Amino acid sequence: MNDLQIKGDWNQTKGSIKQAWGDLTDDDVTAIEGRRDRLVGAIQKRYGVAQEEAERQVDHWMGKA
């Protein structure tokens, strides 16, 4: 799954993101708007992890790991 696929399936993807990262608020998910960089930033902010760790989590979630 790439960034464009996330954007294209955004309404379906929102639920999957909330399931994977339950601490993200509805406002966080809305602000992400299907953009990987915004998802990484939201994970960093809510979970207090480094950018590299947030990127690793997103890559794993996207099936790239």
C-alpha cells in the first residue's frame, strides 16, 4: 500500500488507523488526510516515540516491513 492508495481508500483506512493506534483522536485522524508524513507525526506526538520508530510502525502497518 502506498500513500496514494491510502488517500484513495481514506474513509476505509481511518478505521484501520484507529484500530492500530487507539490513542489517536478523531481530530488526529481527520488531520492526517491520507498522508503518511502526517500519520508519522501524529504517532510521534501521541505516543512520544522518535520519528524513526513511528516510521517503522507505519511501514509495518503498511506491509513494508
